[in-house]
Amino acid sequence: MSVALAGRRHYGLTFAVLAIAGISYALLQSLVAPALPVIQRDLGTTTTAVTWVFTSFLLSASIATPIAGRLGDMFGKERTLLLVLFVLAGGTLVSALAHTVTLLIVGRVIQGTGGAIFPLAFGIIRDEFPPARVASGIGFISALLGVGGGAGIVLAGPIIQHLSYHWLFWLPLIPTAIAALATYLFVPESPLKPGGRVNWLGAALLSSWLVALLLGASQGPAWGWASPRVIGLFVVAAVLLFVWIRVESRSPEPLVDMAMMRLRGVWTTNVAAALLGFGMYGSFILIPQFVETPARGGYGFHASVTQAGLFLVPSTAGMLAVSPFAGRIAHGVGSRVALMAGALITMLCFVLLAAAHTQRWEIYLASLLLGAGIGLAFAAMANLIVEAVPPAQTGVATGMNTIMRTIGGAIGGQVAASIIAATVVAGGLPTERGFTIAFSISAGALFVSFLAAMAVPRKQAVPLRVPEPARSGG
């Protein structure tokens, strides 16, 4: 047996490397959000400028994720993952050293490239793992995006309180560097590398409509949702989306195969992903702000930033606890059931928050339901996409699914912020009714996500054993 093939047996080590890479990126995604007021004060900048510290990361990740996923499909996932980790580490170092908001934004743009870690990881798992381990492996890695998001919200307070905002980047830089070295040493190169050319026109159009859409969504609360600039960005996004679809449909080597995107198993899962992202990112805005409200508002618990993070600890624990079971459910009744269950459980979280939020235990219970639901749903979505597309399209297909979560999350977070801001009364506090409305809207979005999950095609349970695909080079 060749050394290369023998090395492929160590899929447990490969999984550990991918998990470290995934959690590093997920932490960088959310650690900054609770710290924006502190960063604004320390850098002496404006609210508008410091918002770009978060928005620039979101835009960069949205552009890089499907493109790098496609490059991995074409030229090798391990090679592309190593490059992405080096770029992520470089951007994190720039951010850690930044003493101006401009340099910090530049670092965050570079960091956003790390969004490609997840679709590349899904492809590596599909290529390298025994068939019986693929569903659970993909499920756990997928759930890390939510786990890291919740953990980042929890950890941001203590880091800011005891260190400085620079440590929001120094600490994740360590596992990022470890993951890059371990990828080089231990992750085998892809056995499937069909090659091809990158459709740069398609990439440019994809980037353009994503930037216009996410910029409009992120600036809606500041500029006004009915302002000419926001409406203009949404119109531009719609036009560029139409042009992008036309160009990709006619290209002999599209960046994103439109026939693949029209598969029922793909588009229904992507709709569910957008609505689940809407709810998850909305909760990261709503729950901390609700519990931080002082008693004079007639609700809330007057929590500090650190204490507010503790209300999301059950969410992080719930994601970690349930994500491995999504793979087992796939073996039994299919990932569609896990997605439906995840959407319903997440919906129950927001129903509870809308109806009962006067006791701390109610918030903790809702947070636990949020984590359990998101953990199940995120794990199931990745598996559904992998089941629906051929191996050569794994990276770009799962990359687009990740982007749908990001789009839904960007809109959900900003809609939540807008609703709360619109109900601020004399004294500077939003009304309790504003939170109830926002929680109810999120519950409605999750109900539609459940309907989209029901529309996912029924499929036979994933078999525990299937023949190994033939591998070259052995």
C-alpha cells in the first residue's frame, strides 16, 4: 500500500485539523460584534466607521467563500485550504497590530477570505472519510459555524474587560497558525482534481451583486430603508443577479452551475439556510440587548456585556451537544428530518422569547432551544447539499449554501436592529413591545424555513456502507 493511501486512513487527525480551522474563523466572525463600542472609543472614530469593521468582514467572506470553494473543486482542496489559512492568519495579524480604524478594516477584509474554510472542509471530508463517517463529520464541522458564533459573543466581554480589543485577534491567531501548519503536515491532497478555468466574469458579477445586496442590508438602519441609496443598492443587486444568472447559464465553464442551483434539493435547502441565518444572527443582536436593558425600562436584567454573553452559553452548549446526532439521523431517516426538526426547535426559541421573557430561566431555556435547533439544522443543511451534488461541485455548492446563511443573517441582524431602534422612547431605551415584535418576526421566518425544509425531496436513508470510490495515484 502506498504511503499516500496509508495516510488517508488517519481521517480522525484530518477532522481535528479541520475543526481547529473552522472554530478559528467562526470566532473571528463574532468576537468583534460586542466589542464595537470599545473599539470605537479606543480608536477615536465614528459609529459609521467602526461598523465597517464588521461589515467589511461580511462582504469579503461572501465574495471569497464560493470562489475559493470552486478553486478547491478544480485544483485541490488541501492546497486551497492551506492558502486560505495563510491569508486568514495574515489578516488576523494585521488586525491585531492595527491602531487606526482604516488598517483594522483592511485586516478584516483579508480575514473574510477565511469563510472558504467550511466548503473546503466539507469537500475534504467527502473525499477522505469512510462513507459511514461522512454525514456526522460534515454535520459537526457545519455546526462549528454556529458554535463559534455563540462562543465569540460569550468570550468578547471577558477579553475586552481584562485585556484589550487587540486580543480579540491575537487569541484566534494562535489556533489559525496551528491549523495552517497541521494542514500542510497532515491533510492529504484531494484525489479528485478535474482542473478547468475560473470564470472571472462570473466571479466579478457574483461579487458585485453580493456587495450591493449586503451593503444595502447592513446600511439600512443607518441610511433608512426607504432612502434612495438603500433602494438603489437593492435595485442594482437585483439587476446584477439577473445578469449573473444569464452569464453563468451560458458559460461552458461556469463558476456556479445554474443547473445545480436549480436542483430541488439545493434551492430548497438554500432557502432554509437564509431563513435560519436570519434567526440566528437576529438572536445575537436581540438577546444581548434585551438582557442588558436596565430595570428602569420595565424589562430586561441590567446585565453587563460579560453577563449578557453568559445568557448565550446554553446556545453554544446546545449546538455542540446535538450536532453529532444529525449524522445519525441521516443514517436513519435522512437529513431532511433533521433540518425540519432544527427549524421547528429554533422557531420554538423565538416563540418562547416573544411570549415569556420576564425570568432569567426563560431566556436560558430559549437560548438552549436556539443552540439545539441551529446545531441540528446547520449540520443537516451541509449534508443535504453534499447528497444533492456530484463530488466535483461540493465546494462551490456548500459555499453558496454558506453565503445564503450569511445573506439571511445580514438581513436578520439589521431588521432586528431597525425594529428595536424604531421603538426607542424618551430616555433612550427601546420598548418591550419592540422586542416582542422582533422575536415574533424571527419566529415567522423560522416557520417559513420549516416549510422550505418540508419541500426538500425525500430521500432514502444514507447507507452505512457503500463501495469506496476508485482513487488515482495508488
